[in-house]
Amino acid sequence: MAFKSIFVYPKLPENLQRLYELASNVWSTWNHEAIELFYRIDSRIFREANHNPLKLLHSLSKEKLSDLSSDGGFLSEVEKVWGRFQNYLQYPGTFKDEYASECNFEENEVIAYFSMEFGLHESIQIYAGGLGILAGDFLKGASDLGMPVIGIGLLYKFGYFTQHIDINGYQQETFNRFENHLVPVKELQDSQGNWAHVKVRIADEDVKVKLWKIDVGKSKLILLDTDIEDNPSHLRDITNELYVGDREKRLQQELVLGIGGIKALEVLGIKTKIYHFNEGHSAFAIIERLRDLMTNQKFSFPEAKAIIRNSTVFTTHTPVIAGNENFDTDLVKKYLQPEVKAMGLAFDEVARLGCVSGNTDVFWLPVFAMQFSRYINGVSKQHAQMSRKMWSGIFPERPTMEIPIKAITNGVHISWISQPFNELFNRYLRPHYVHCDKKGDVWKTVYDIPDEELWEEHRRNKRDLINFIRRQFNHQPLAEEHSSLRKPDVNLSLNTDYLTIVFARRFAAYKRPTLILRDKQRFSKILTNSAKPVQMIFAGKVHPADTASKGMIKEIIDFAKEFNVEDRVIFLENYDMNIARHLCWGADIWLNNPDQEMEASGTSGMKAAMNGVLHLSTLEGWWPEGYNGNNGWAITAGTRYNRADLQREADANQLYDLLEHEITELYYRRNDTDVPERWVTMMKNSITSVCQNFNMNRMLHDYLEKFYIPAIKDSARISDGNHELLKQAIQEEKEVLRHFNDIRITSFSTGTEKKGRLAEGESMEVQCSVRFGQARPELFNVELFYMYDNNKTYKILPMESASKQDGEVSYRHCLAIEGYGGQGLNVRIKPANTIVQDIHPELIKWKD
């Protein structure tokens, strides 16, 4: 006997309707006053509901709702928070004031931000880790600034897994069904009042994709869902699980995200000015954009490519090439060939744009995205540099330093600041601090906060963390298979007065979670030092297929048992946003020790540092930009070695030395009022430097100034006058391609032969000759590529035509020598038309 499932919502008293509207916007999960309001209703149920306001309201009895509706004090609080919410929605933000003249957005015009996951709140389980948390913070920050951003993602039936540690210390995974009706996600409707949907072709079948919406303050997140009755089971399950292990199913997910996402924007009447892809998962959006431009608007492939490139931003997060999304080209062909053929293109012509170094067997989504993106960035300066090396095969004619991958270092949303620190900042920095980026002196006011007050609020955060951990342990399952972490004396574990180190992030070999256990005997002595005791909290999930990393969790648990330090070493299972929040607030030290050149950014450390938690890290990701010698510590010993085992040994020993001789000494050195003055000074340095330079507002301003505004201007330029510039460029492209292989740089001289010695500040004549054959010289630029500062910095300098003789054109440039040391020079030819350069970045010819 089968029943149709429905969900009936409770009917709230009229004077509590505003409470429901508050719960229906994610703003209520990051505003401290709103959170306190829901705690006031029933703190126990609110905790059990994973701080989900809607689930809390749905859990209340009619009697409780009736009591709330007649509680004058509570209703007054509702009105107060409602007023704050309305003020927030009506506050225009700084975007229009600062950027309206440069990128005027009309109504319904947006920046579309595509991401495989969005970390908005622990109760909305459509995220797995740092990529998703960044995407969630991006939407929150855009809402604060009033930027017209719409997120595009997938609504997963099960989300990411729940982690349990079994009696043997191994991770076990459970996939719990995501309760759509108990989170603030709403069905979108079309003009006829039916639920809105789009169709995406999956191989030889159409899948119906339902559209949902989450309100994130003033921002919107559109989510795509295939789990509807109209679809057969093998298509319904496309959006079952985040990062599904089945490669073909993963490809199907990314087709739905990319192609379905573009169609969703169209069916909802949203006009997109900028398309921003957060990692390669959404790269198939390019296919749908090509289809529209070529089939509906009748642009040629080169024209369509130029239009897409000028309006697309691509952010890469992955520091190693193997970690980037890729598929067998034959599998991609199975799904994309009909789409590509319908545009009049050969599949191979499109597929080669997803290949590296001529290997056509593998199709890389980030490569495909980069080929169609003029604006590409890594998520830290170090990561951008690594990415330029990693993807140099896509740009074979460019020096690594010129590869067009810029750095926009990640930032985190101000909501990661704890309530005690938020109240402190409101008193001393004034509430407007939440709208500040790196400009202005507001963050310097942190130094005016009395040491005693800052230290007391930190201790309050630490007490909250330890109480939270005790509650977590007390509520862990009693079943034998999940009992290894449950101790009868858990309330005696951990101590508010002990130096507390936290290692919390995804467990993977390159992150080296067990580096601190390399010399277990030495570490146990650090933990149990009676004069300077230390305790450590680990947390993090392992990808279900990563067996080796699961062994690292077991190693931690076994260490605590073997050395009898289970009261000092805790593994906190099922790491999520709620646990991350408490750890970022209550730690003393945030430990991060990945392998060299393996950390793209590492935003968890930023969140902790904003709360005065001192960062102890290898100089990876954001830390080379953030570390100033006074706001934390750098682990650098391993950089002297090339072998991984020697790097680990050196880093571990330096870590122990820092803990034994510097960190614990500083922490336990107190004044007469029991305040560690030098430690608190470092906390202030941490808060000031990180809040100023690594907040989400700064990151969004960087995207606006480096990418979004230039992209809007470039798009407007090539579309002006019925795309006249674009059409002219396409005509020039044909001539350039016809003659490019015949062009030769026949000579290149620097005049250094006549000088015995060059000195800083002098100038020299650089000359070259070019044989153009049948090509018109004006179609090309001849450039001098000049590297200086020991070949770390470069300039591209135009060379001027000097004379023509016997079919050759000579060029010259008077070079002013910069600095001293090793330098390099060469000349090259490129198309003069920047649109042609965009379509064909490979068209560069150097002097051999």
C-alpha cells in the first residue's frame, strides 16, 4: 500500500508571523540578536534542531506557541529583531555609492555565481568543506554590500555525510536525508503559478530540473533539483549526493549545474552581466551559453567565444593538477556530442579546449573554463603562482609569470566573529565595522580595547567551547559501534586554563594532521607538563574513499589511549559549521601544517585569527600574506629540504621547539591580574591584521575592481554598435590566421656587444627585424619582453617601426634598464587586435 508524502506546516498565531519570516531568511542564522531570540524560545530544542530556526518553530506545541503569542516581553524582542532585519534589507550597502558610475546594474541584472556547494549554515547540508563555506560567505558578503549577486547550485537529497568513529577508531559514514521542508528553501513558481523547472538533456533523455530559492539576506541562491516524480529513478538520483563517487553520475550533476543553471536564469527572467564559476564543476555552463549565442543569436564560434570570455570569471581553488575535475574524453563525448553537433561544430574542436599539452584522452573542466574566461584567479598569491606553473601547458607560448591567472586572496564573512567579540567591537570600533574592508583605520581601534576585557571575552569563548564539547560527547550515540569516543569522565576532560591547540580541517595526507604526533613521546611530555599544560582538539572528515587518511584519525585516538592523555587529546567527530564556529572562537592556537605548495588558501585560520586565536602554520596558502612576525608563528624548517621525509622531520621538530620554548612560555607568563600581556598584544595584532586584510568585503572589492568592472566594460565595448568591433575583429582574425605561420622574426640585437659593462639606470637600443610576407604589418604588435629583478618581474614594451626594406620591417625600442642582477630580453609578435588575442591566446611568436 503506497501513500503520497506531504508535509503540513503549523499555523502560527498572527502576531508570530514575523518570527516565521525571520526564520525563512538565512540572515537569522548569522545575526547574533536573531540567534538569541530563537534560543529564548527553547534553548534545548534549538540546539537539538542544529540551530535551525524553522525546525525549532515546527517542533513547538500549540500550547508553547500560544504562550509565546501572549508573552509581551518576547513579542517586544521579536519586534526589535524584526526592525533590525528590515533595516538590514533596506540598507543600500556601499556597492552603489562606490561603483554605480562604473558598472550600473539595471533591475534584474546580476552577477551569477556558480558553485557545486554552498555553506550557509550547518542545518543546510549542501556543503562539504572550504569551497562551499567560501561560496556561502560570498553570498552573505554580497548581501552586506548590496551587490546584485545570485548563487546557482544543486539541492542535494542527502547532502554530505555524517561522520561517526567506530569502536576501533575508524570513520564510518551515514547519509541522512536532507529535510527540504525544514530549512528556508522555497519552491519557485512560473507565471502560471506552477513550480518552475527547466529541462536538461542527459544523453538521449530529458531530465526535469525543479528550481528552489534560498534567501541569504538580500542575496538569492537558486538550487536545482532532479529528485521529482516526473523523472525516472536513474535521473532522479542525479542530485542525491554531494561529490558522488560514481564518475558518470558526477558528470551528470555537473551538466545539470552548468547547463541547467544557465537555463534557470533564463526561465526566471534574470539578465546576467557576469558569469563567475567557483571551480571547474560548473564549466558546462559554457556549452549552454555557446548554444544560445550560436543557435539563437547566430554568432559564429569565434564571436561567441569572445563574448563568453569577456563576461566570464573563473576561480580555481585546487593546488595540484590531479585534484582538479576531469573525465575521460569519450565519456564527455557521450553526453555533449549531440549538443555540440547541433551548433554546427565538431566535438573534437570543442574537446581540445578541455585538454592539456595535446593529451586528448582527458577532458579537464577547469581547463575548459579557463579557455573561455578572460578573468582567472587563484585564491592566494602563492596559489596563483602555483596555478600559473600548473596550467602552463594551456599557454605554451607564454612565460610562466605572464600566464593570466591573477591572485585574489580569499576572505571570510564578518559573521565568523563570536558574539562576545562582536559586542566588544561594537563598543570600541562602533557597529559600522561590519561594513569596512581594508581601507580606513577602523581596525586600529582594536588596540584601544583594554587587555583585561579582551582576555576575559576570549576566556568566555573558551569556556563555551569546552562546555560545547562536553555536550557533544554526552550526546554521542551509546551504541557499541560508536562508543570509542565516549568516556564516563568526559566532564573532567579539557580545562579552560590550559593552552588549547586546535587542528580542524578536512583530513587528507597533504594536510599532515598527524605531524604533531611524529615524536609521540615528546608530544605527550608537552601535553602533560605540570607547569605549562597543553590540550589538543582534532576535528575533520575524510572523503569516504580515502582509506589512508582514515588511518590518521585512528592514529590520533590510539595515541590518546596509549599515552593515557584522553583527557588532553580529543577527536571531535562530524566536523561541520557549528563545530567549526566553536573551535574558531575558543581555541588559543590554530594549527595548520600542510605540505609545501599544497594549500590553496586555508580560510579556517582566518576565521580563528579574527577572534584573536593565534595562527601556527607553515607558510602556505594565505599565511605568507598574513604573517607579520607579531600575529602568530611560521613553521619554516622544512623549506630547507627537498625530500618529504626530511621536511616532515624538520617541521615537526620546529613545532615542538616552538611549543616548548616560546608558545607555552608566552601563554603562561601572566601579570598581577592573571593576564598574559604579550599574548594579548599578539591577539590584537592578529585581529587587526586579519580583519583588515582578509575580510569578505575586501575580497569582493578586489573582484569588483580587478574583474567585474573590467569585464562589464569589455563586454559593453565589443557589443557596442551591434557588435561592430567584434565583427571587425573576426575579419582580422581570418587574415591573421591565414598568414601567422609565415611570419618570421629574422634578427634581434640589444647593442650590448658594443658595451663592455651595463649599469643600473643606463639605457640601451633594442632592435629586431620582421618578415611579414603577405600579411599587413598593422595587424600585429611587435613587443619587447623585459625581465628584471633577477627575472622575477617583467614589463611588456611596444617596439616602434623604424624602417622597411626588402620585405622586412625593422623595429626599435630604447630600453631604460631597471635595477641590477640577472635580466632577460626577447621580442615577440602578437595580433594587434585585443579581441583576436582573446580568441587565440596561443598566437604568440618569439625570436628563436
